[in-house]
Amino acid sequence: MKPPEKSGELRQAVTALHPCFVRAAWFSVCAGLLLLAPSGYMLEVYGRVLNSRNTLTLAMLTLLVLAAYGLMEVLDWARAQVMYQAGQALDQKMRNRVFVAVFDAGLMRLPGGTVQPLNDLRTLREFLYSPPLLALMEAPVSLVFAGLMFAISPVLGWSAVVGSLLQVFVGWINDRNTRPSLVSANRCAIEAQQYADAVLRNSQVIESMGMQQDVHRRWMHKRRDFLQREAVASDHAGTAQAVSRFLQVTTGSLLLGLGAWLLLKNQLHGNAGLMVVGSILGGRALAPLVQLVTQWRVVVNACDAWQRLDSLLTAIAPRPDTMPLPPPKGALQVESLVAGAPGGTGPALLKNVAFSLAPGEVLAVVGPSAAGKTTLARLLVGLWPAASGKVRLDGADVFAWDKSELGPHIGYLPQDVELLEGTLAENIARFGEVRPAKVKAAALAVDLHASITNLPLGYDSPIGPEGTVLSGGQRQRVALARAIYGEPALVVLDEPNSSLDDAGDAALAAAILNLKARGTTFVVMTHRTGVLAVADKMLVLSDGAMQAFGPRDEVLAALRQAGDQAADRARKAANSAASRRRDAGNAANIALQAHPRP
């Protein structure tokens, strides 16, 4: 596997495994040299035992060759263990980094935010103890075998070199023909798998609206494309494997015939036994190359996985180490915030938004759809970076703050409720240490405790994948309880009452008032007016820009005044239009009177 020219994290991690490669290479060399034992045993049996007819010599030689076989197997096992440990070391070094990179890519909606990089890391780990790489380690032994053949006869040596060059040529042709098809087939397979995952996540929508046949047709198209590309690669690989094995077999036989011819010409250094030995050594010398050709698919898959994983790690920088900060008190300051979707390719979704909140204040953010409310929520909790400007909590940049440190002091309810498979208590406690008193307090705050206690297992009730056993309102209340669990300093709620009834609205308002009295700062994105009753301040967004900000009553009065003015303008425009229509009608009547029809 050829790593990229750029020295990245992957290459550094593999370079750190250099001692493992050295040990495995020495084991390979020693085990490979022991492959000479059968040839030596044959020569000794023919040359010594048959001439002396000594059974003791035969027994000792047999014991020696059996010991060589046993040692060779032990060395092979030791080599495999060393490389397996190297694979585990690579996985241990990179798995946290890859997981965080995948997580960050998913947050920022960038390529690589799927489970595929984790599969790529597994592919690289398994490649370290795969047959192709182990065969490559046997290449030095092949050089030793070639040197012995030159010692027997230069003609046999050069013949073996020609056979090796032919094998290399077959391998090059195989790579040129199969690599593009295999790479494209792998990408098609990944796309088909991701599409199937998306279909399963949206199975209810697909079934309810009769989309199954069309969706299945599209998936079959992706699957068929993958199979066609894989078939092309398989055809080329199968041809190359057949040619490689043919060369190996014929090279052994041709070397045997060439040795016999040299022996007849008295040009072979040694007796007739060396003729057979030369044939065996020729086949052994070509074995690593044959193994590489037959297992080339594994090599291509590993190279493809390397490139994808290296691209992800290059695009997603490691999270920097930050100095620990004291727990925040909830003072929120937004400074000239300009932001768009991560990647910077789309238009700005927020334009010069600026406001501040003191600890314990409640801000209601209102505006039409696509006004930028959800984007603002994501920036307030540090999910998305800002193009310019900052979001500060107690003076510290929220985006740069270590989320493992800041997270317990932040509550967030996204517009699309996301629950994880586990119990109700685990979801409310954010899958950390379940503290029953705090879990119960959060459930009581959103009027969920009574519903939970009516369940057979209570707080230990499993909710299923993504909370599928709960209703929409129950899922939203569980997510609300999770957001306020532990009385965080800042809570951001994006449409928290979209699935709540009147009782749920009342419980939400009561929970906000309760935590507000304890110093929690709230930012609530909403279309409904129920939350406005508990809001201290109000922010109006339209097309990503601030239309109004200030105390709730002042903003509502300004909105009413603007509405009244707009209504007056509309009435005046309507009256003016009516007046113009009346004038036009009068003019028409006068014209008809002046020029009556005949």
C-alpha cells in the first residue's frame, strides 16, 4: 500500500509501527530460509541414505526436517501475531481521532460524516496482517533463492529472473486494469449502502405515500451499477490470476527441463539432485509475487480506504487542547454574527446579528420560516462555526470551548428530536451517570414523571431505536427533560412546543420560569405565542437579519405599531385605488353622454 506523499496522521501512525515491521520481516526471512529444508532433506536422502543404506541416518534426517517444519510454523505464527498486534496498535492510536473526525464532519454536514471512515480504519487494521503484506515480507527470501539458483547455474538464475519479471508485468497489467473498476465499485457500494440506510430511517414516510417501488428502483440502479463495475474488475483480476498461476507452474517445469538439458551438457554445477532443487527454488522465488497478484483486490481496497481516511483527517483538524475554564454563569453575548452552512459555499444564513443576555434572562426568537432561527440555535451551542463574529458565554468563545467540559452546562433541544437507544433514565441523564434525584427533577419539570411511573419498568423502560416506542409528544418531553437536566447555565430550545398540547405548553412555561429563577439563561426559537409570556426579551429575524431586539413589551408594541401602519397604508392604497376607479367611471359616463350611441 502506497501512502500519500504528504506526511499525515495516518502515515505517522504507521511509521510508529516500524519495530513491528522489522520483527515480522526477520521472522519472515527465517521462516523462508527454512523452506530450504525439504530440498536439503531430498538431497541428503538421495545422496547419503540411499548410498549408505543407513536407517539411523534416515531417522535423524527425518527428525531434523520435522523440527524445521515445526520451527517454520512457529515463526509464521509469531509473525502473524506481531502484525496482528500492530493492527491493534494502529486501531488504538487512531480510533478516537477517527470517531471524533466523523462526528465533527457529521455536525458540519461535510463528506465523511458516516460510518464509512470507521470501516476504512478496520480495513487498514486488517491489511496489516493480510496475506498480501505478509507475502511482501518474503521478498528478501526470494532474492536468496535466486542467488542459490545462480550458484547452481547462471542460466537457471537468469531464467528465474525472467519469470519474476513476467510476474511483475502481469501484476502491473492487473493493477492498471482492475484498480479503476475496483475503486469506482467501492464508491458505488458505499453510495448504495448509505442510500439504503436513509431509506430505512424514512421507512414510515416511504410506505405511507407509496414511494417504495420508486425508491427500490433507485436503490436497484445503484446496486446494479456497483455489481457491473465489480464484475469488470473481477474479470480482469481472474484473468491475471490465471496467467500468474500458469507462469508459476510452467516456470517450475521449464526450470526442471532446462536443468536436465544443462546436466546433459555437463553445465550444471552438481549432481542430478540440484536439477530438482533448482526447479523447486524457482517456484518458491515466484510465490510472493503470485500471492500479491491473486490478492490484489485486498491491496486496492486498502489503498482506497487509506485515501478516504487521509482526506477526512486532513479536512477535519484535531480538536485543540484548551485550558480548563470555570463553569459558566449564563452571560451570553453575540457579536456581529455572520454565518452560513459549514463549508462556506452557500449564502449567509445570518447577517450581522448581535445581542446580549444577562444570566437568568429569557429570549424569544421569532420570525418566518428560513429566517435563520435554527442556524442561530446551532451557533449558540457551538455546533457550527461563524464566518465572522463570535458567540461568547461568560466571555469565552462557545465554538472553541471543549464540549466535554462545556456540555454539562449547556442544554439543547434541536428542531428534529434525536433520542438514542437506551432507557428513559439514560436518555434524560445524557447517558452519563444516572442520578435518580436529578432525573426525576427534570421529568417533573416537563410534566413527564407521571407518564413514566405508569410504565411497567418506570425510568428503566427502554425507548427503542431513536425512541420509536414513544409518541411524538413523549419524545419531545424526554428531549426537553434531557435539555434541562442538571440545571445548565444556558438552554437553547428550537421549536420546543411543536409537538406539545396545551398542558405541555404550560409545563414548558413553568419549567422555564423555575430554572430562570435559579439563574439559567434561555433562548427559545418559536412560532407559537405561549412562550412569549415568560420571555424577558424578544428578537425578530427575517431573512437572516435582525428586524427588532429589545424588551418583549417594547418589541411587541413596535410590531403592533408597524402592523397598524402597514394596515393604514393598505387602507389608503385601497381607498386611492377605489377613488381612481370612481374617477374613471365618471369620466366614462361623461364621454357616453357627450357621444351617445346611435
